[in-house]
Amino acid sequence: MKNLPKKIPIFPLSNFIIFPKTSVPLNIFEPRYIDMIDESMKTNKFIGMIQPKNVQNDDSLELFNVGCLGKIISFKETEDRRYIIELKGITRFEIIKEIKSEKKYRECEVDFNKFHEDLVDTKEDLKFSDLELIFKDLKSVFEKRGFLINWKGLEKQSLDEIINALAMASPFTLEEKQILLETKNFTNRKSKIAEILSTYTFDNYNNTTIQ
């Protein structure tokens, strides 16, 4: 925790979360976030991903209090000056306060103390077939909404990486994803996913039971 910054640039992105130990591609095209990436690449390559509390991405929007620190692990500039980056989740953070500055993007003072477990590598003795059974309902929800998951590809990852990846990619609401992000650890997150899934027993489109 000592090497983590106390002040980070904030990228508010609605209905999008990143979890520790997962990686996501991002297409950066808005000028203020181009500036943010430029600054980040010159320093520690850290960016704070966080959800605004409603769907518009606006400077005045209230943010959720918990986000995830990401580190840029790959960077490419396109001919039309967009940036294609890959961001790896490092650890969650809690916002202490927003910092006023002349920069076009938002910055916050943050604290990582509640999430020290994010930086610990844990290995769980759980068969992949057991995990597939646990998430059979999640698979149904994914498939009903056109999401396809390469379950065999996930087998190569650790248990917490799998749970975080599934939670991140899930077709859940903004609020449900935020609940998963704020859940203390991946064991609790697995239970919370099951709890949320219990509300998805019926297909929203034709009100028939998901088999």
C-alpha cells in the first residue's frame, strides 16, 4: 500500500466497473481523458475507474464512493488520435474528497486501507466443475441476454479472478455491479452474485422461468 498514490485521476464511466486482478480494454477519445492518459503515462500509469450515480457522464455528477485503481499495461495511439489502452485492476479505493484543480478531468484524494486483501494472492482448492455448477444460473442469465462466456478459457485463471471477471462482465444493473464491487472479498462476492441471481429467476422479456 505504501507505493500507491494518495491522489489519482478519476475516470467516471457509467455501468462499467473493473475489479482487482482483471484486465479490460478501453477506447479513449474524449479530449479531457486523452489529457488524463497523457499525464498518467508520464507518471505512474494509474487511473481510478468509478461509476457515477446516474447514466450521464458529466463533471457535476455525484460519484459512488468506491472505485478500483487500474494501471495501464498496454498503450496504442491510433491515426485519428484515439488511445487504445488495456487497464489492469490493482485494488479498490474509497474516495476521501474531490480535489479542485485547473485540469479538465477530475481528481480525488483516495484511501486503500479497507481493501488490503485485493493485493494478496489467494489460491482456493475448488474444482472448476464445482464453480461451473455454482454459476449455472449466471450462465443462463448471460445466454438469455446474448452474452457468451468461454468457461473453459476461464479455467486457467484463479478462483478470485474468475469471480471478478464474471461479476464485471455480468448483465447486471449499475447498482448491482456497484454492490459487487463493494463486497468485501471474492468469497462474499460469489454469494452476492447468487443472491442477485435469485431476482433473475424469471426472464424479464417473456416472464418465463429460466431453465
